[in-house]
Amino acid sequence: PERVEGQERADGADLPAYVAVWGDPAIVLRCGVPLPLVLTPGEEGYDPLADAVDVNGVSWLLEDAPGGGKLFTTTHRTVHVEVSVPADYAPEVNPLVDLAEAIAGQVPLDELYAQEELYGAPPAGS
């Protein structure tokens, strides 16, 4: 989107591919990041129950960002999108409201979660 949390999108000419930036200090979106280690089985610190938040149908892993603020990474999607939000924008979850529609429209659900959305959760014990 052109605006996130009231901040204008920066000109992308000098940005790497698949990166978008809004405001100063910068809210930074990176598309195509690896699965966070906390959600990677076998990695130190693996925690399948790590803090997460759902914002308008998009699920996000919630982590503290180095240097303050929050780091959000999409879950349940075919491609992981990471958004770093400086503490200046507290509560840091607010920019995700502005990004949810674009992400839901452009980054498909992982097949497992797409089936669940279509057919509902599997019956208990199956």
C-alpha cells in the first residue's frame, strides 16, 4: 500500500527487490524471508507455540526486534513476509492492519491452511 500507519511509502528505486519501506524511522517489509528459527523444528529455541497474532485473517509470529520494536513474520503462507516496526509506532501491531489486505491478496495460504479454510478444521482426534 502507499501508506502504512499514516506513513508514505518510500521510493523503491534504491531498495532491494521484494523490500518496501514506510516512514522515518522505517517500517520495513521484506518478502521471501526464511522461516524463523523459533518455528523451525530441530533448531535451538524451537517453539511451535510462540507468540502469534491474527490481524484481519493474516497470521503473524511476534518477536522482539533487535534494538527495540517488534518483528512480525507471516505464518501459514506459501512465502514468508517479515515486517519490522520500530517502537516509535507502538503499539507495533497497528501497521499490520494496513498490510493485511495486500498480503492476503498477494501471498497465498500454504496448502494445508488453505484446505482448512475451505473445509474447516479436521474433527478432533483425526
